[in-house]
Amino acid sequence: MEASHTEPLLELIELEKSFGGVKVLNGLSLAALPGEFITLLGSSGCGKTTTLRIIAGLERPDAGCVRLEGKDVTFAAPNKRNVNTVFQNYALFPHMSVESNVGYSLRLKNESKGEIKEKVSQALSLVRMESFEKRLPSELSGGQRQRVAIARAIVNKPKVLLLDEPLGALDLQLRRKMQVELKRLQKQLGITFIYITHDQEEALNMSDRIAVMRAGVFEQVGSAAEIYDLPKTSYVAGFVGSANILRGISPEGKLASGVASAIRSENVALFPKENEAFCKSLFQDENDGLIPGLPAIVTDKRFAGGMLRISAVLEINGAEIVSSRHGIDSPLIAGDKVLVKWAPEKVVIVEDVGV
């Protein structure tokens, strides 16, 4: 993030919103600095899109306010606030060429043909689509249509760009490529991005700060490292990176009432009771400082995304715990008895919110 000053560019203050008697936002507050990339991360129905629509002026909150550059814009029309939106479905006019789509808002402002041509050319150059001006949207790939949608959104040089799951329709490889392109573009333009996604990897890779949402509130707002390594609640720990939530067990591996803690699966080691020497060879750099070990029984083993994930049930309380390693096979099979070990400093005490 390259913020030019410390005053917030965008402020959400105690936003509340209900639909049909169901509260969707419940006192939501956030301050975004100039040039900051903030991601609203959460599952479907948590209030992400409603928040974005209120910022854009497409919805009005029941309570609270939106401030942009120090001014209250809560009830200002969408075209009266310096904010643009990129939607997941691109929303391009199918009968218009690329250059006509990008220049549409400029024509509505009655700018001269020369000004429109120059601004459209600059915007297309920024998204690396300058050689596609005459094509129709139907003649473009999904990734190219997304670039055109972004060019149309930035041609007016908004202070804030809202992106509503803009990469959700793309395949995995293209999505990762576009993540890099979006981050490059954001740094180059210095525009504040408010980005919506339910993809944890996307949020961790792209954001200056992540706001994890659940049931209309922010469970935690922080950097990727803070969210991943120092989750504040059991929900954040489980949603971002799928940490193990240990209830009633202290970081030292002992029974402790009223305690909830989180440990990432990559920090959990499973030592076969009958072949502990083999496992020690795999975790030789981690043997010092590990807890003595909790007895458990392996229930499942599978590869997922290049990770070997082994699930086991702790004998101490019947809870499931998962251990994962990059590309390392294991002789363990379902039914094997193991000792579960970890380093106490890898465990984080969290507020237990029941999930």
C-alpha cells in the first residue's frame, strides 16, 4: 500500500441494513486509506455485496453513514460520488465495441471526441487491451472481457474502485494471472480498491488488509499475516486456512476448561506409536519443543491441492484434528494409533464463537 496521507479516504460508520425484517448488516464500521487494497472476505450471505452496494449508492443503509474524502455521501446518487464498480458478470453492452464500452460514461458527460479517444486509449493500455478496440464482447475471452470491464471502470479515474467477485467466473489459472494483473494495476493507479471474494487464497495474495465478515459484522480486520497467524475468533481461524480448533485443550496439550485455541494443520505432526522413529525423521527440524503427544486414531488420508492431509480423532475428547504436509507421503492408514504433537508457540488462543 502506498498511501499519501493518513486520513481515511472512505469511512463506513455503524452501517445497518435489513431486508424483510432480516438484519444483513449490524453496525459495520471500516476506514480505508488512499491507495489501500481492502478485501471483504466471507461466505455467501454474510453481507459483502450489500456493503458494496451501499458504498456505490445502489442501496441506502437503515442507519449509519458513508463518508468519502471527509464528506457524507450516504444519500448521494451513484453518479454524485467518485466511485465505480466492476461486476462479476462484466455488464458490457454486447452491441458495442470495446472502445465504445469503455468510453460510454465519457460520452454521457459530453466530453469531446478527442478527449474520449485519449482517455479510452490510456485505459485500454493500462489493462493491456489496446489492440482490441474494434472487437465486440462476444469476440473476447472471459479474461479479456474482464479487462474491458476494468478499463471502463477506471477511465473516469475514480477515488474508489469496487470489485464484486470480479474473477469468480474465470478458471483457476486465469484467475491467478488476473490476481497479479489487478494488483499491478492497483499499485500503478494508486486507487483504493474494495474487493469482494469468498476465496481465501485470493484475499491472502492480493490484500493490504482483509476484513473477514460473518452475519453482517467484521469478525476481524487486519493484514494477511495477522488474519492467518493471529486469528481472533474460532470462525476466522477456521474460515481462513481451515485451522484446527481445539476446545478444552491448552497450547501445552492438557485439558483446560473454557479454553479454545487454534493451530494450523501444517503445524500438527502425527507420530506413529509403533514407528515413531520414522516420523521423527520427517519432522527432525521440529522435534525440539513439541508437546509430549496426545493419543489419537487415524480416520482418513488423502491428497488435496498438493497437500497430504491426514485426519485423526483425539482420544482425550473425541475431537478431529488434521495434519497436512506438502508432497510427503506417509505409511499411516485409517485405524493406526498415533501421537499428535505440536509446538505450543504455534497455538493461538481464540474467542470461541461456536464455529
